[in-house]
Amino acid sequence: MGNVMASSGVLPESVIDPLRAVLPRAVLRNATRIGEGSGSVAYLVPDQSGDWAVRIPRAEADWAIPALEREARLLPALAKY
């Protein structure tokens, strides 16, 4: 399928199909790289229902996946704030 070019970055090919599955209205070709850390790279992904900030773990940072899973469990508790 190839890489999807973003205006200031490229979404990794490995995340295109999973993103399309959960964000079918997202305009992946317009994703923008907005930041990075030691464990992940963040992209702003435009969507008709509202933009998404998507963090993708770095391949070399296998420790990042459990950290992101912990964060995902915390988010519902913060939703009301």
C-alpha cells in the first residue's frame, strides 16, 4: 500500500489499515507529525467528526506499548475534566 504522506511527516505503512478500521472518515493523507518522545511519535489526524491526536509507538521502544496501555486505562477517568 505504501506510506501515506503527511504535510510534515509520514504515517508508517503498518498503521494505515488499523487507523482506517477505527477512523473510517479520517483523512490520513493530511496527517501531520506534531511531536515525538523517546517511546512514540504523535500525529494530528484530521477526521470529519473531529481531529485525533494519535501516538504511534516506536519500533525500538518495546516498553512504550505497556505505557500507552496504562494511559488508555486512565483516560476514561479524566474524560469529565
